[in-house]
Amino acid sequence: MTSTVPARPAASAPVPEPPTRPAPRPPRRTLRSRIFRWEAVTAPYVYVAPFFLLFAAFGLFPLIYTVWVSLYDFRLNSEMTWVGLDNFVWLFENPKFYNALLKTFTIGVLSTVPQLILALGLAHLLNYKMRARNFFRISMIMPYATSVAASTLVFAQIFGRDGGFANWILSLIGMDAIDWRNGNLSAQIAIAVIVTWRWTGYNALIYLAGMQSIPFDLYEAASLDGASRWQQFRHITLPGLRPTIVFTVVVSTIGATQLFGEPLLFGGGTPNGGAVNQYQTLGLFMYQQGWQFGSLGRAAAVAWVTFLLIIVLVLLNTALVRLRTRQRLTDGGD
């Protein structure tokens, strides 16, 4: 009897490995694709470059050059002499500088406060439906479109001492004639009236644009609740216009600090600001030092102090607005 040995399984044949393919090479960037990529990266900078070039040429360079000039004794047709901070020391020791600073502040207050209040009231009236509303809206911008020279010369005649329209109105109510140009407060009031007349309509249109962005549903709901127009104005219009009011206050403050054309032409084209400098602003004081006395170094010092004053006033207005907003949030938005 023979024993059978089980047959061994046949060894499996080795499976051949698939041939490895080389990794695909990244496509070569053509010259056209490189140009497109370069344009996509640099195009935004090219678009904004003209603004920065013009700003550097006509804004930044004169600002830096003014600082440089303020450190020299620089007069027309003469060489520059280094004096350091002597121009600023002279400025802060000069009583005429503080007089100009005070007159700038008083004229600014006399013109800015009534101007913004009247603009707010006119915008509130024009926001309601009324006949010939578009005509009144267009007429609001007419004083702003009038040149400073024309409006100032007309108002100089209105505030004339002999035969002026303002004194004629005062005579109707039994008051004596006022020498508007040679008085202290009267001259400042006259200049403030010119500024108020010219800028009230401009600010009214800005307020009107802000009122148009307030949802009308708020007014309808308030009207259904029995709220009067004054209550709607106080609780809906004013809170909705807060950013716009802040903007107009800042812009009006800057404009009041730079006041120049109105007092110059009101005084007959002289930068003295009256016989005793009763309405000489910082702009007139700077012009007087630079072009009447020929001291460009001192004029540059006045310009830089005025610039720093504007920055301080803008920061102060911003801080007051933030403080007011924080108080309203703390009180529950009332």
C-alpha cells in the first residue's frame, strides 16, 4: 500500500508592478499670464497713485516746508537765517496773537452756533411735503454758490454806518445807528452774519440728506402714538442725525479757525482787522506777518500753530461726542 503525499500548492507568480509615471510638470507661465498677474497685483496701487502724488506735491511738501521755514528768519528777497524756535517764542509772547486767537473764537461761536441751528430747522421744514419744495431746496445752495467777495461787499454796504440797511431797520424801532465796522462786538457780529448767510443753506442740505436716510416708518409709528412734530424731531430726527451733526460741527469749526476772506474784505482789503484789530483773525494775522511785514518765518509759525489748534479742536469735539454717546448708553438710550 503506497502512501500518497499531498502535492504542494504551486507558488503564485509575482504580480508585476504598474509602471510609475513621472510627476506632471507644472505648466510654464507664459509671458501673457505673468503680465496679467503683475497687473492684478499692481493695478490698485496705480489707481490710487495720482491722489498720493498730488497730495505729496501740494499737501505734504508744503506742510513740511512750512515747518522748515518757521525755524528761520526768512524775508522776501533775502537769505534764510537759522533762528530755531525764536519765531514761536515771539509768537507766544505777542499780545496781538492772543487778540487774534480770541477774535477767531468769538466770531466762530457767533457764526457757527446760529448757522447750524438755522440749518437744522430749515432742513426739518424741507423734509416735510410742501409746495415748491424743490425750489426751496435749490435756493438753499445759492448763497454758497455766491463768491466770498461779492457777498462780503454787499453786506459791507448793508452794515454801512451812513445809509446802511441794518441801521435803517434799527431806526424803525427807535434805536440809534451803529458804527458796525469800527465797533468791537458789532464788527464781529456783522462778519458772523456774513458767514452764517453763506453757509446755512449748505449745512441745511447736508442735514436734509441725513434726514432722508431715516426710515419713514419711525415717523408713522410715532404719529400713530400721538407724538407731535416737536417730539418726533427730538426723539427720532436728532438721534438719527447725530453722525451728520458731528460732521458739520467739525467742518464748521475748521472753517471758523481758517476764517480769512470775510474779515479781509469787510475791512477794505487790509489785514489789520479794524483800527484796533477788533476783528483780526488768525488768518489775517498770518497774512499780515507774511505779506505786509514780509516775515515769512513768523507767518509760517502762525500757520503751524493754527494747524495744531485745528487738530486739538477736532479731537476735543470727537471726545465730547464719544462722552455724550457713552452717557446716553449708560442712561438707557434716553
